[in-house]
Amino acid sequence: MEIRTLAKKEYAAGLTLAWTVFQQYEAPEYCEQGVQSFYAAIHDPVFTDALTMYGAFADGQLIGMLATRGGGEHIALFFVEGAFHRQGVGKRLFARACADNVSGSLTVNASPYAVEVYHRLGFRDTAAEQLTDGIRYTPMTCRLKNPDCPCKRTRCSRHGDCAACRAHHKDEKQQAVFCERPPKREKRGRER
């Protein structure tokens, strides 16, 4: 499988995939106004020109897409063909988008169908489900993990999330975070 950034000329294929998968999995959860609002959005050049789009390819065929906006800080579209669900395609697309994210966090307005998918990727709800122009969504956010985390405690659930680690140590009134503690003195035998 190949995961890569799509060229602008490939956006039409990505948006076609989004529309096809939306109709199959999302549209049944929406009223007619919501379906029309989604269709209008993916056909609005102002909306689509602001996207950075990633594609997943199997044997040269586009099977999944993820699009971000706002400099990579918000997931605007995320769709994988049904035949490829639960095969790691979405996780790899997400990882690719995270690699380009410099802010350390991502937001998304998750559709009812995708809420559990986003929870598995590490997102947390920031508000209850909402309805805008017939589109149902749950606002969510995700703190991205730092792959270059210097901490040696790799089994810690906060490894790579420096902000969460610092907050935990501050709230629990524990020692400084492990990676920021002064080094222990060498044993006497090694000093000679």
C-alpha cells in the first residue's frame, strides 16, 4: 500500500471517493439537508482549494483519503472504501497527516459513524453532538505524540505527549518529568 500527498489534479478522485463512501456509510444518518450540505461543500472550490489531501493506494487504485485544512490542524474529510475498513488504511493515512502537523494537535468534527474510529485514534470529545446545516457532528481534539520524545519510559501511557506528562507530574505533585530530571551521579567505581 502506498500513502502519499495527492497532487491538486488528483483531488477530483479523492472527492469522488469521499462522496461515494459518504453516501454508503454517512448519508443514512443525515437528513436531506445534511446530505446536500456535504455535497455542496465538496464541490465548493473555496473549500477544496484550502485542503491538503492524502491518498492511500492499493495496486494503483485510490482506496482511502484524508484531507486537512488550517495548516494541517483540522481533519476536514476522512474516508476509506468499505472493502478496506479495519485493515489499517485509515490509521496509516492518519499517521501520514500527523507527520506533516507542526502544531502538536488536531481537531475534527466527527460524523456519528466515525466517532468510534476517532476515539481509537486518540481523539477526545470537546462538546456534545451538534447539528449545523443538517450535518450531525461531535467536535473532537487529539494531542499528537512526539515521536522524538527523549523520555526513556516508553511504556508510560503519556510517552510522547509532553504536555500531558508535565500536567500529570504537576497535578500529582511528583518529581519533575523523567526526561527533565538532572542525571544521576555516576557510581563511585566509574569515577576513577
